[in-house]
Amino acid sequence: MTEEEQRRAAEEERARRRREKLEKHALPCPHCGKSVLDHMTRCPYCGGALRPKGYSPMDEKKKQRIRTVCYVAGTVIAVAIALIILFL
Ligand SMILES: [Zn+2]
């Protein structure tokens, strides 16, 4: 095997590995069937909504809890600022 052939073989091997890596993250779009990557939230071909792997929409309970925490924190900060202004 010449040096040139070795170089080319190594390059092909790298390209193959890159392709494999990409294919692992490719899945068919449920709307148009085209291959899309699993982290996408929207199909680049048909614009359909996708659900990325490991992603789940926030449930209502969690949302409500976060809202409550934000509301309480906001109130506490507002009261603290009001007290600081009053006592200065
Ligand atoms: Zn699509």
C-alpha cells in the first residue's frame, strides 16, 4: 500500500465514522418522512413540530409551582425594597 493509498483509506474511514455518528442521531420526520436530527424541534423540510429525544413538555403542576415560587420571590423582593425605601 502506498502512502497515498493509506492516506486515502484513513480519510474514508474518518468520513464513514462521521456518517455513522450522524446517522445515529437521524430519524424520520413523522410528518414528511425525511431524515431529521433527533435534537430538532421543527422539521427543516416540512416545518412540522418534532419532539426531540429527552425532551418532554413541562407538566402543568410543575409550571404552577414555578409560577408560585416566582410570585412569592417577587413579592418578598418588592416588600424588601419598600421597607428599605421607608426606613432610609
Ligand atoms: Zn418533515
